[in-house]
Amino acid sequence: MLNIVAAIIFLILGILSILASIFNFNWFFTSENGKMFVKLFGRKGARVFYGIVGVLILCMAYYVYSMPIS
């Protein structure tokens, strides 16, 4: 049960990150953490970075969900 809850949390966060990178959510990229990556990579680079991070988080969600319960 705990792995399902963790997978759902990862799923929501991954989808949010991908949607923010696709639709260029201003509130997402003007947050404190978002500003740091915008400063490092520029706005377009930060969008690409968060898109990749979102895909990795979705992979984590799948991995956590598919783990056998011990």
C-alpha cells in the first residue's frame, strides 16, 4: 500500500514538472528553486531541464509501483 501512495505522489509531481515545462508556467519558473535553474540555464534551458526531470520522476513512479512488496 505504501508503494502505491509513493507512486501516486511521484506521478503527480512528474506530470506537474512536465506540464510546467511544456506550458511555461510563470509561477513555476519564478519560484525560488525555479529562479535558480533559470539563472543557470536560461528560461528555455530550465524548461528542458524540468521536462527531463519530470520524465525521470515518472520513471521513478513506475519503478516504485512495480516493486514487489516485502
